[in-house]
Amino acid sequence: MKNFKELLVWQKAINFVTIIYKITDSFPESERFGLINQLRRATVSIPSNIAEGCTRRSNIDFMQY
């Protein structure tokens, strides 16, 4: 499997994470442990799953991630 950092989908996912972090910076402090945390964790999971899928040996496992 190729290096996940070379995948266009991973690069776009990282850009998406950056955008979400910038947007959530403007949210009220009262949402710090609620909505902000949930949005950020969900967004970070996208490129993380792509990277994890790249470490799998078979295409079936890769597609699952």
C-alpha cells in the first residue's frame, strides 16, 4: 500500500480538520467540552482512519477503514 500522506483524500481530510479547528475557535467557551470537542474528534477520525487503513495488508481491510 502506498504512503497515506500521498493520498489526495488524506490531504483533503487534513485540510478539513484545519478548517473545523478554525471554525470551532469562534464557538462560545460554554461549548468547549460539548459540541467543539465532538466536532473536533469526529473530524480528526477521518484522516486517522485513512492512515490506519493504509497499514492494512489487504485491499478489503483498507476499504473497511
